[in-house]
Amino acid sequence: MDEVQFGENKKKLNVILITGMLVFSFGTFTLDSFISSPRVKVFYLITTMFIFIIYYLLYNKLITIYKSEILWLLFICYFILNSLYLENINKTFLIDIIVFFMLFFYLLLVKVDIKYHRIVILVMLALSTIYALSSVFQFLNMDLYSKLILPYFTESQKEEVLRLYGNGSYTGFTRQTAYISGYLTFGLGIALLTINKFKGGVFQAIIIAIVPLLTFALFLGGKRAHVLFTIIALIITYLFSTKVKKLFLQLLKILTWAMFLFITTIIIFSFYTPDRESQFGKVYYRFENTFTSFLQGEDISSGRLILYEKALKLFYENPILGIGWREFKELTYGLLTSSSGSHPHNIYLQLITELGLIGFILFIVPVIYMYIKTIKYLLNVDILLQFDEWWKVGLQFSLFVQSFFLLYGLTGNLLTDHMYILMYIFASAITLSAVKQSKSTTNHLVAKG
């Protein structure tokens, strides 16, 4: 029998279980850093699976399966069959299938007490802080960064880091601002959601200090989408972190604060002009140019509209099965640049174009199902709070990550930038753990009654 039972928080952590979860989190949070590679990615994913299998074999654990895992298994089976039918099998596909298989495997096996998720969440916060420091280090001393950090990247990665630096963006320990901004977004979410869990203690002081660091580093990345979608995801999380009867009141509060901040911002910038050479100024003027261009009817998508039009055209030609996984990039060489193709920068268009209507439906149904399930349990979290108040934090973080995933999916490549889909898996596992905890509690109360 497992060493830890739901609700029995005094018992020791199971070493094998927490090791598997930590391997998964460390792997995910170093996936796009200079120390990773495709081989390392495959190694850590397979190692994670192996550890969890050992855990279940040693402790004779019964496996609980819910609708979400079945739905993901259907998608994975279709994904494999679609690729076999379209003869779209290569080395990259094998890595993709391992990542997608984690949607089924991790959710199936990691329905555990919140104490395990809590440890991993705090480890992720620490790793996010390290990424923030690396970004600030690059900002403060690029010469030293070039000597100490840059040599660890491959030649092509070095070119990308330097190109982004030339545009005023800082990548830290990663090769792309989309990656470091993702790590910082998740870290910022954790910090803001846990800041009140350590009232008056040293940990609260540390987290209070971490929040501006993560925020500044996020601005150093210069990613408009990450800043905007982080704010929206946090608002959504706050909105549903209350009783159903108080939803309207919470929405009214949010709208009031939004209006106040909007008016205050207009007043401030009527008398203050940011320095164009400062990092804040660069980000500010990017948002200003985006807003102005939008009002003038110009393309604010950084060329994405061209990709979207191409994706829709390909979808109309292959509506049922699609053109094949990752084939869009192969068919867009020369569309934006003469040297490479591009992913659609929209996971919904990518799914419907490359996997067809069938693949799109099989993917989006479990995503929506999990999102609704998370909101439902967050709104009715009281029964879980009888055992550990961290259940609410866990469900809040789950909703935050899922909300960000759905929003950033409109402009990002979250299915090929594997860090994002793996973080989505971790967040979903928290929700399924809450479902299992709730069902166990209900059965216990019924039996007791």
C-alpha cells in the first residue's frame, strides 16, 4: 500500500513517486535551455515513465481511469494512425508521439495528494526565478554573458540569441524569448497564487521579492502575447476562485479595477514619455504601435495573418484528415523568409490543417472537458479544503495554466514547443487529483453515514 493516503498529511512522502514528479518538472523546466537536446528530452520523458511504472509495481497500486484519459487515448491513437496513413513518420514524429503519450500516461498515473503537487509547484517557482536571474544577468552584462553562457548554445542557437538581443529581447538560459517568457509566466502565476500561503513568514518575504523580479524579466523578453495573456489568465483564475453566487460581484470588481487602471494609465502617459532605449520603453512602444496599427487596420500579427490564410487554404483542400503532422512548415518555405518555413503560430489552425476535422475534434474535446472540470472543482473547493488548503492553490494554478494555454494557443506553437504542452499536462493532473480526492472523500462520508 502507498505510504501516503489522501487526507493523511502526517505520513511521509513516497520517495519514488516524488522523484518521478521532480524528474518530470526538472525536465520540463530545462527542456528549452542550453543544457537540453532532443536526446535529453527523450531520456527524461522515458525516465519519468519508468519511475512511475516502478512505483505502481512496487506498491501494487490500483489505477483509476477517468473520461479525460480515455479521450486523450483516442486522440493519440488517431494521431498515430493519421501519420501512418499519410506516411509521415520521422525522428521528430517519434519525439512528438512520446510527448503526446504523456497526455495519457501522466494523467493516468499521477492522481496524488496535493502535497506532492505543492512541492513540484514550489520547485518550478525556484527554477523560474533562476531563469529570471539569467535574463537580468544578460541585460546587465552582455559581455560576460557572451563569455559564460553563450558558448553552451549551438551555432544556430547563438545566432538566434544574438538576433533577438539585437532587437532588444533577452533570452537568458534559453535560445528563444518564447521559451523563457513561458517559464517566467508560469513562475509569476505560482508566485501570485501562493503569496498569501506564507503569511508573515520568510517565504512570503521571498515571494514578494520574486514577483517584481519575474515581472521585470518577463518585460525583458518583450513578448506582447505573454504579458497580455498572463494578465487575462490571472483575471480568469481570480474570477472563478469564489462562490458561484459571488461571480457577478467579482466580475464587477474586475471591471472596476480595469477601468481605474485604464484611466490611470492614460493620465500617467499624458505627462510621461518612456525612454525608447529603456526596456520598459521598448515594450511600451511595441504595445503602442500594436494598438495604433490595429486602429488603422494594419497587420499587427507579425506576419501571422499570411500563415493563417495559408493554413485555411490547405484545410479547405484536405478537410477530413489534413495534410499531415508538421507538414505545414514544409509547405511554407519562402512564405515569410527565403531560408525556412514556419508553423501556423495557432494550435487550432495547426490541428485542423495538419490533422483535419477529426484530429481537431479529438484534441479540443478533452481540452474543453478538463477546463470545465477545473472550474467546477475550483468553484466548489470547500470539501477539499477540509484536508489541505493547498488544494485551492493547486486548482487555481491548474486553471491559470490551462487558461494561458488556450489563449497563447491563438498565436503560439504550443504543440511543437513541447514545454507548453507538458506544463498543460502537469496542470491537468492537479485537477484529476482533486477529482479523485473528492470522490474518495464523498465515498468515505457516505460509508461513515
